Amino acid sequence: MSWTSNNAQPNKEVVRTHHPIPVCAIMANGLGLGMLFSHAFHFASISSGATPYLQSWILLLMAAGVGLGYFGAIQFIATSCIQRWGLVGWAGLITGIVSWLMPVVSQKLISFWMSPGTPDGFLPGPTLLTSICLGLIPGLFAGLSIGATCHVSTGVNQLNTDKATGWALLTGSLGLFLTELFLIQKFGLEFSNPMTALVWLLIGGGGLIAKAGGQIQFQPSTFEKTMAQTPEELQTVQTRRMGIYLGLTAASTLTVWMRISDWVFGDTFFWNYYWPCLALIGIGLGFLTPIGKAKSSRRNLTWGLAFSGILSFSFLYGFDDLPFWLRNLRNQLGETTVSFPIHVLTYTAIVGGFILIPSYAIGCLGYHASQVQTSKTKFPTGFQVILSTALFWPLFQHLAMPLLGLARQAGVGIAGMISLAVFLALQGHDKWRGLSKIAAAICGLLIISFTGSQFDKHWKRIFSQSDDLTTGFFSTRDEVIQWAYRSDQIVYKESAYGSLAVHSYDYPRNSQLELRINGEVIERGFAHQLKPVINTMVPYILHENPERVAIFGLRSGSAAGILASLPSVKHLHGVEVNFDLLSIIEQFSNSNGELLQRDSFQFHHTTPSKFLRQSEEELEIIINQYARPWKASDTGWFSLEFYRDCERRLSREGLMIQNIQANHVDDPTLESVIATFGSVFNQTSIWKLGYGEWMLIGTSTPREWSLDLLKERIEREEVQSILKSQDLDVWPMLLTSQISGFEEGFHLVPDESLMHSETYPALRMLGNNAYTSPAPLTLFEKNNRHFNTQSSLMIGGFAQRESWKNEQLRAFSILQIDHQFYDPKVFRSVVKRWLNLSPDETPLQILSASTAKNESPWTYESERLTTLIASFSADTEPPLELVKQAAYHSLKAYRDQRTFIYRPDTSFLEAMLDHMIQKDPQNQRVYRMNLGELAWDQGKTEQFLKLSEDAFNPETESFGPLNFSAEPMAPYRTLALMSEHWWRKGQLEKAKQVCFQALEGKYIGPNATFHHSELEQVVRKILFAIDLPNQNSSEKQSILELEAIKDRKSVV
């Protein structure tokens, strides 16, 4: 520490008033710097991947550039090398040009980062070059503009820039926040980047205009006010580095809070920017509206440091419950129906003080430190605070936190405040001044040591707690804590990627291990093996004997270990950005078959994008296990550009697999993922992995799989040995995990679904909304083709041509009992089918009773009414209204009960519908449609077509009036089945005619009375099939194109 004395006259207070134009210029510079910083992050991510290391380098070098620019502005102005407004003008213009050129520079850097032959791992050269081009150079010129503008505002040789600092911080945080969360999200990088350049060009233009009008002087007026002299008011103690120490405290506080935020809010994009912006606002308000009088700054600074340090230290004792309390608050708010902005305001009001109050205190302390600032200091205290915060934050993330641990790192900021308070207090007494440095150092070391010994072990437990929503394994918070403390924590690491923990449930043998990242259970070596088995074996049997496979995101290595054990896989590439996971994979050697010892396995410490571009090797399967689209660090692996890179590396018949962890995902987020994935891999199928995880399997080449060939592959010895471990060895149990066929997956989502790309990062906000305030996820449930008797699923094809055996039905029950793998209604249908085969088995009757709660609610009323009708004698006709009610309930119950494995008997229902056609001719068209639906389910396509055509026949004498009021959705359903029939037959012209019929009847399009998802999906599928031969793009065609086609035909 370097301390000096101040001999300035204590009885004079200089009061300055600032001209409004320079203040506006300072605010514009702050706004521009926030926008510039946001775009530097984005374009650096595009060029080399959004890794924490690169982001830290960008932050470091941009902060260094701003500091150098500010210092350069001081030197230029002091030596009269350039007029101040001229410096503002030229620096602003150059910054605008540099900002405008960022997209071009980013594309040039891609070839430097990701050219074929580039080695894996952290590359200092490309990292430094990217940080210089996108961080240091823009920051340097922005710093020149800011430094010159501040001196224009505050006057020559006036270093007290507190107000300038406060306004720059407020507008800088506003620029960063609006750019990240509005401009880029709403309009994309193609719009926001020119807007950033425009802000700086306007700043530069304003500076040059002010320089040209040389008669205009923006010098502040000053006057002096006499103060009473008291010994307490003498500003006799000060430091040139006070801002640096306060910046260290701010960085420590912010790092700890961001760690809590990651744990509670799941590393979501919004909160990763919101909390730092809130901290900047707090510091800015501290400089603008400080507590305490300037004439007592030394005393205020001493007591403020002591009070803040003691308060923060006391806070650590209640810290144990804070993450759980915040998560409980998040879960409670997530159950409400309020909008996301209301959630943000609620969190800000309730917990925002945890970051806003310490930041405001740091701003106040910075203000008072500036009042005792030495004139020898080149940088004002305010800029010391901001620049040192930006410099220390990456150091804490990458060095202090991994080496010291989170608890000791939290103690660093507290130790800094209390030790500085001790130092200032002792400096104020001549008797103790000589001991001030030693006492402050000892005090700081004692506090850091105490926080480590007192809190470190318990904090490791807290931040490795499992997330019940993510795993689906726990249902209450008490179960989470109880289960967590039954295990032994054998590994715990903190890094920029978050906490990494391994728990053992059979220590010291360590065969039952659990991997947790940021408190979420990612993989279990003893309970989650079903997921990696399905994740790897489905693509393996779909692609015969793959030799070259890549897996992105290794987790514990279970999936990679399965593939490495297969003899056909000669080259297995494991790509992982977190190098610490390599040691974790070794811990899980019993679960992953000693993956690291396999000759076929090659570990790549790099990003998936870089791996895809640095080699031309053709791959046959790519599995992306980065499955959390809400995570800010993972959104790049769900982008359109990423999937195009994957397609480029895949062979013609290669398969792309994308995992999705769905417990924190809502429909809009999932629709965006599927739309983006399907726009590249238009043949997309959806498969269930279990425990809340799903996978998309995609190929850009239409393919058909023979069931006989798949059976042959599954019955191979090496495949059977893996499937048997999870009771999937019985044919065709592995195929039951498919819920949507390859021709359907891409068309499940509506036309207006947002696609996620590097220029329009839609998932950043969609994923955040889903995690913070999730709406129920219904897309998988609504589009589960298990409920179709004539589905296009592989298991549907099996059910249509073969009979079920007891062995197969028993395998269903094992999967359901062990893993709750199937929808309860589907499993209920399995039990019913099994009872039909073995009605006298007592265990089966008990199983049926246990699943009775999943029976359709329409069943009981249907049975009551049909029994009542059956009680009428042959000579007595039941009332028509009674028959209508019985048919209505029976049809509802039938639709709830039918699945690919079970179809209820419909003979009585068909008899009632035939009866109503005769007795209720006004509604006979609806009854014909109902009979057609039953015929379709039975595979009687000719009968289905006859009934459907009769139902839409315009002739009213034989088929009654065109009245569908008895069931308004019946024509939608019938048109969907008719379109599906002709599409499956390959007769696209007839399918298109049905689509025209639906459009004319206003069943689809903007004028549709209702929206029927199945009809809209099949129309999209038909349009895509018609248009595919005429285009190279795989973009979906809108239903509205039918109108354009119809108009063209009418003109002809």
C-alpha cells in the first residue's frame, strides 16, 4: 500500500456546477461502452466459442484498453497535443468504425481459430489475438473518448470525477442491459451492431462539431465556500490505491453472488447480465448520492469500511440457508401465472438488496475515498473501482475460487474492507501509525483463514446439493437434503464452469457414484444407466456398424464408454470444454468401462464448434449431450450454425443426436430447439431417454428402416450384452422409446416457432423464461404417437403386423416399475392387453388394480350407460338421447384408451353410431366421421375413405345437411386422417387436394375457427414433401402457401 499526506487547505470547499452538454456526453460514452462490451462478447463467441476463459480475456483486455485510453487522454490533454473536443471526436469516430467492423473481424478470426489442423485445448495465441481485436482495440479508443469527455466536463487539472463516474456507470449498465436483453433479442446482431456503431459515430461527430465551434467553451463555473475548521475535518490520510481495494471487494462480492445465482437460476442468460448491471447501478448511485458529508470523508470512509465488513462477515453465518431459501422462492413463483417481468421485479425487491446494497456501499466508499485522493494519482477513484473490478473478477473466477474455495474467496472482500478500516484508524493516530500496515495485513489473513475453516466444508455440501426438478429423483426439499447427507463427497471443485462434485453411496468401494454440476445431478453410475444405453444403442442400430463417432459433453463418460466397447467403433472422439471432467471420468471407470484406457477413444479439450471446423474427418454419428438450452454457456450448441457444421461433418447417411433435458423447458423453448434442429435435419424423430431427458435423432437424407434388419442388429451378441443390463434385450423394447416418427418430428412445431442462431439468439430469453417461470411442458404429451393405433412409429409397425407375447408385456412392466418409463395411460393399456392374454393370473389382476387410477374418467360413465341400454329388451328401442349420451361417452373413453398396443372393442359403439345415422339424419355426417375414425384405427382404409367422402359429400338429400355442430372438431380430425392416408400412399396430388378442401372449409389458415394441431402438422408435412424436390433449403413451408398455390391455379 502507498499512502501520502495532503496539505490542501481544509477550510475551502470547491463547489462546481457542470454544463449539461458535457454531462450528456459522459452519459452517451457510458451507453456506448456498455453496448460495445456486449457486442465484443457476442462476436468473440461466434469466432471461437463462448468459453469462460475467452470471455474473461475479453473483459480483461477491454478493461485494460479503457484504462490505457483514459490515461492516454490525460497525457494528450496535459501536453496540449490535441484539443479535448477534437480528441473526443476522433476517438468516437474510430470506435464507431471499429464497432462496425466487428462482424468482419469475427469471421476472419474463425479461420485463425478453427482451421483444419488447429490443436485442441487453450491456445494463447488465438485467444490473445481475439481479445486484442475485439477487446483491447475498441476499449482503447473508447477510453480515449471517455477520458477526454470527463476532462471537458470537470475542467483542467480537476480529478474529482465522481458525478461523471456515477452517470457513466448508470448509462453503461443501461447500454449493456438493453443491448443484451432487447436489441439483440428483438432485432438481432445485424441491427444492434450498426446501432452501437451509430452511437459512437454520433459521439465522434458531436466532438468534432464542438471543436469546430471553438468559441463555445464548456468550462464549469466554480465558487468557494468557507467551512469552519475543526481538527476532525482535516483530510490528512489518503491512498492512491483505495479504488483498487474497493474494486477487489466489489469483484469478490459479485463473484460470490453470481455463484449463488448460477446455483438458483441455472446459469441462465438474463440473470448473468442482470445482477452485474444491478451492481454497476448500485456503485453509480453511491457516487451520485453518497451518504455522509464530504468534509468528514476520512471518518466516513473508516467507519463505512468497518461497518460494511462486519455486516458482510455476519451475513456469512446465515448464508447456509440462503441458496435453499432462494430456490424455494423460485419454485413458489414458478407455480404462479404472473409474467416474467413481474418475477424480475419480485426478485429485485426481495433479494436485490443482497447485491445492490453492498454495491451502493462501495460507491459511497469510493466517493469518500476520492475526497482524500492524492493529486499524484493519475486515475480518479471512480475509474479505479470500475477497472479493478473488471480486472479482478476474472482472476477470482479462474484463480482464487479454484485455489482458495468459494468461502475463502468470499472472505477476501470482507478482509479487504475490515483491514482497510483498521489501517485508516491506526493511521489517524501518530502513536500507532507505524503498526498500521502490519496490523491490517494480519487482520486480513486471520479473516480469510477463519472463513475457510468455518464455512468451507459446509459450503461444499450446500453447493453440491442435487436439484430435484432436474433429476426427477426427489420430490421434496427434505428428501434432497436427507439423501445428500447419506453420501460421501469424494470430489469437489470450483471453477468458472461452476461447482463440480462427485458423491459416493457405498464408500470406500465407490461403485455407486453420482456426478453433480452446479448442484444438478447430471449422471448416476448406478441409477441412470438407462439413459446412456438408449442414447447410444438406438443410433447404433439405426446406423449399421458406425466406425467414427463424436460425443459432445462427456458427463461421467457412461455413453462414451458404451460406444467404445462396441467392436465396430474404431474412432471415438470425446469433446469437452471443462477439462476438470477428465479426472471425474476416471473416477467413474467402473461405470464407463475404463473409457480413458480404450484405444479407440480420443479426448478433445475444446469446444464442439472448434472441433467440427478443425478437421475434415467424416463422422457417422454425432451425439450432443449438452442438453440444457436454458444455460447461457450451452446455447451456442443449439444454434443453426452449429447444426450446419454438424451436417457438414456427417456422412450422407450419418445421424445427428441432440439430447434435451426437459424438466426446466416449456413449449416455446422446446419448439425453438426442434425448429432449429429440424431446419437442418428435416428427418427428425423424438425418443425418450427417461428421468426427464429426451433426444432428437435427425438426418437430412430420407431413410426407411426395415424391422427385420433392426431385429437382426439388436440380437447381435455385443448389443444384447449392453441392452440386457437395463432389461431392454427383449425385442422390440428398445423401439418403445420412440414417440414421434422421422417424417413428423420437424413438423410438430408451428410455423411461427423462433429459430435460434448466432445473429438471432432466441433461446437466450426463451430458455431463461422457461427456467425462472416455467409453463407446463405439453408438446411431448400432445404429440406422443403411442396413443395412435396406426402410427408411423417403428413400434407401431411392429404392432400392426405381429402379435404381442407375455414375455414382451412383462418387459414393459419391468421398465415401468424400475424407471417409470411410460406414460401411465400407455402402461394401463399394456396391462389390459396382458389381461386379455392371461385373464386368470392373480399377480396380473393385482397389477391391474394398482393401475386403475390411470383409467380414463370417461370409462365408468360409458359402462353405466351402455349397461343401461343393454338392459332394454329386443322389442323396446332405447331413447335416442340415451343412445347419444352413451355413444358420446364411449367414444371419449375409446380415444383415451387406444394405444399402439391396445385397442378397445368397438362393436357396441359402432352399432350405436349406425343406429344414430338412421334415427338422427340431421347429424349423420358427424356419425359417419366417427365410424371412419374407428375404421382407420382398425386398418380398414377403404371403409374409412368411403365414410369420409360420404361425410363431405355436398349432396344433402342422401347425407343430410352440412351440419357438424354435434362435434365441431370431427371434420378437422377426418381431414387430417384423409391427408395422412394419401401422404403415406405417396399420392401427393390427392393429399394436396384434401389440403385445398380444408382451406376452403376454413379448417386451416388464418380464418380457421379452431386450430387442430394434427391437421396443421399433416398439412405442413405435405407442403414440405411437395416443395422438397424443388429446393435445396430445408426450411418449412407455411400453410398460407396453399392460398398462393390456389391463386396461381385459378389464374391459369
